[in-house]
Amino acid sequence: MSAPEPQRPDELVRAVEATLFAAGQPMTAEAISTHLGGADVGEALAELQRHYARRGVHLVERGKRWHFETAPDLAHLLRREREEVKRLSRAATEVLAIVAYHEPVSRAEIEAIRGVQTAKGTLDVLMEAGWVRIVGRREVPGRPVIYATTPDFLTHFGLASLRELPGIDELRAAGLLDPVDDAQIELALGKPDDTGVTTAAWDEDSAEAELPIGLASPGQSG
């Protein structure tokens, strides 16, 4: 089988654009390259991202996967269903934070940070929401399952990567922490208390938190 003929830059950009528009789900640069016969698509993706920066749809990268999504300021025009708000327990919210900031992490490691046992249903809720997934097993006695966040977690919260997760100071400045949350979230993020010990945590059945589970943020993906 002969190697595909090299494409001119403008043709490659158009080919990458068509591939992404036709794709049923976000694609990695490697997958796009394979689809186009091994072409180097890095520059084409960068050019398309610049081209669409001021248009009604943007080309974005979430978790190393590329897709087009509605510009944030126009997303409301295309939503045809009311965003559903489901309740996440305080335990689920805290476990999600621990997984995001410490991944990959086992259930035992989550419990060590929280200081209490984590019900299996808590992780099940996060996996059903599509935000947490099993990524393997820890190579230690018992080989426990380890968990990490998913590309859908990044997409939902508008993050290009986990490096964009806010720190304690940013959460506090945004008014997202009250005096009770403040100390506990520090534990979830791995910051020890004044004694240097990372212990104690929420009770499984304590307060609830509301997080939106539904349409992707910041815009409607497609």
C-alpha cells in the first residue's frame, strides 16, 4: 500500500475541520492524524482554533480531546431543555474534589484523607454522572481499584486540564467557601491543619450540595 500523498496546508486544515465536524465525539490529535493518513495535524488544529476564536462556535481542547462547542455567550440560544439540577451529597462533593486533586487515588486513600469510610454508592453516583472512572489497580497487596476524573468532568466545568483547578485562595475569593467548608476543603485538597495532621471529615449523611449535571459548560458542545 502506497503512502498517502502529502496535503497542502490549506487542504489539511479543511480535512481536519471536516473530520471534527463529522465526528460523533471529541477526538485526540493522534486519532485525527490516524484518520488522515498520519498527517501532522498540530498546526492545522492551531490555525482552526484561531479561525474560530471569534465565531459562533469555538474549537476547544478538553483533556487532550478536540471538539467544536457553542461560544459561551451564545450557548443560551441553542438550549432546548431546562438544565437539570441533581443533588450531590456533601460526601460526594468532597470525594469528587479528592479524586480531582489527588488522582489516581484508591478508595482507601480517599478514606484516609476524609477520615471516614466512603460508601460505595458515593463513588457510583460520581461514575454514573460521568465525572469519575476506574483507571486501573494500585500495584500493592490487594491491588485496589484506583479512580480518576474523566474528560467529561473537564468539559462540564470548562477546564482544559486539571492544572486549571482552582486553589483554596481562589475558591475563597470567589465566595465559594463558608467558614465550615473552608477547613474541610483544605483537607480534600491535601492541605494539613495546624497540627500537620490531615484527618477528620464530613459525615456521610451531613449537608447536601447542589451541582448542575446536564448541559456542558461553558457552551453547548457539538
